[in-house]
Amino acid sequence: MPPLSTEVSPLLTKDVTETLARQGVKTVAEYVRRELVPLSRTSGLPYKLLIAVRQCLLAQFAPTPTTAADIWRDLGDTTALLPTGCSNLDTLLGGGVMTGELTELTGVPASGKTQLCHSLAVAGVLHSNSTVLWVDSTGGFSATRLHSVLTNTPPSGQASERMLERIKVHRLFNLFDLMNLLEATSKQVSNQTDWFHANLHLVLIDSVTPLLSPLLGGHGGQGHALLSCLAALLRSIAHEHSIAVVYTNNTVSDMTKSEGVKPSLGQTWACVPHTRVSLSPPSHSAASWPHHPQPPSSPQVVESGERVAKLTKSSRLAVDVCTSCVITDRASFQTHPTRPNFTVVYKI
């Protein structure tokens, strides 16, 4: 805490600060901890003056108290659910990906993570009138794929090029470039420097794994420190600017689980996302279907491009709920999703 001076309060003149110093009160913290009635008696300073100084210091340095009702009202004003472009995945997520949160898409290679990112980007520009920042560290971004989804999703076919202008793509291949980009983006959003950043509500990172994995080997702690810095930066951007941050993560072998895989980056990263969705072909998720030894064998779910989506972590919803999906070049949306308790099919 800073020392008592006229810089922290105009009431703290030189005579007042010298008198308080003789009483062993030299900093703001020492002042607010003292009882004012005994301090007034021993120092000879007027009690009303000491009260006024305390009120000035508390207004400047103390955190503003709030109530649960205030937080609830702020939540309603600053958060939104952004559609994924998959109606039943929106159902699984309670309406879509939430602004202010980190959502992780994890899965084995070719499980549909990048395809789902394309669907999220299209849904973001079509249904929330917002802009999308896409960070590509894998080379998986495809403008052709985006254009195809836009063209096949009414009524946007005639406006696909204009919609694509709402999606800004950065190709980065090391962690420090990513952190510099995120810090610059945070400042631009705060300052409302341009139309794009004023309307930014979705950040997609595909993927964090190749940026972080090379730094985590060996016995040094630098890699884990950088991992924690990135996690703090992502949380700050999501929370302070009401942005939905969605990123993809790979998997590694895990012989302790029946599925045989787990999200990569270790236990340090496991607590970072608010929501985690695991994507996999049905053969990789047989044990993950609740109350079913195998995924239901209905003709409805046996289609080309079938994937299983499982909600494995959430700060808002019940987890270990699965759904089946078929990836196509068409996005589907629903206005009022409901919580599923059975297996359904959705299409991208």
C-alpha cells in the first residue's frame, strides 16, 4: 500500500501525516486498520477529519462491494449464447457456446474438431451479427469450406462473400506470436478501435496443442509457466470483453481409461476450460454412452461422417451426456433448444 500523503488524499497535509507518523501510522493499510476513536484521542486530530480521510481512502483503494443480485443482472446484460451451427449440439451445450467462457473441443485426429470450428465461424457471422477471429496453427482453415457452408445455409447464399469479410484469419506457429496477438486484440477491443473489434464476440484457436506441447518437455518449469500465462490471458479476454473463446486440443494415450485417450497438455491445463466437448468416431466412444454398452444402432445414426460428441466438463451443465452427429455442408439451427436425454442426430 502507498504511504500517506497529499497524493492519495488532499486532507492528508504535511502536518496531518507527520502527526499520524508519530502514532505509527504511515501507510494506507496501517490507517484503515486503526480504530479512529483511540487514534483521535492520542493524536489530537479531529475525529471528523479522520473519518473523512478513511472514506476517501476506502473509495480509492478498497474493492467495490457487490451482491449476488448485482452479479446476476450483469450476467444477463453481458453474456450470450452463440450458436454452433448444429442444433442438437446447441441443445447439448444448453444453447450454444457462452461468451465469457473457454470452450475446448478435444478429440483424436479426424474427429471433426476443425470442421466444427468452420461451423462455429459461420454460425457466428450469420446468427449473432458479430465478427470472428480465427487463429490457425495447423493449416486446417479452409475458405472453400466456409464458403460451401454459407452457400448451403439459407438465406445467406447470395451474401457469402460479405459474410466472409467478418472472419479474420491469423496463421501463427509459435506461442509468443499467439500471446502478442491476443494482447493486441484485447487492447483493440477495449479501445473499440474499429468495426471488427467493436463487434468481436468469438475467438477460435485451432489448435493450442502444437503451440504448447514443444514447451512442456524436460524438467524445467518454463513451459508450464507459459501455459499458465496463456490460460490467464484467454480467461481475461473472455471475461473482460464478453467473448466466447473456443479452441481445439488433441488427445494422448491413457491406459487408465476405457476409451484409451485423454486430452493432451496434462493436469495443469485440465482446469483451464469452462466447458469441454470430446469428439470422436463411434468406435472410440463405445464406453462413453450413458446407460448403453454400445451407441444405439438405429439407422438414424449410421451415416457417413458420423461423430460422437460428449460433454465431459461444464461449469453450468450435467456432464457425461452424448449425442451423435453427421458432418455435412449445411448448418442447422434451432431457436429454443431443449436439454436432451437420448441420442439424436445433428448436421453441420
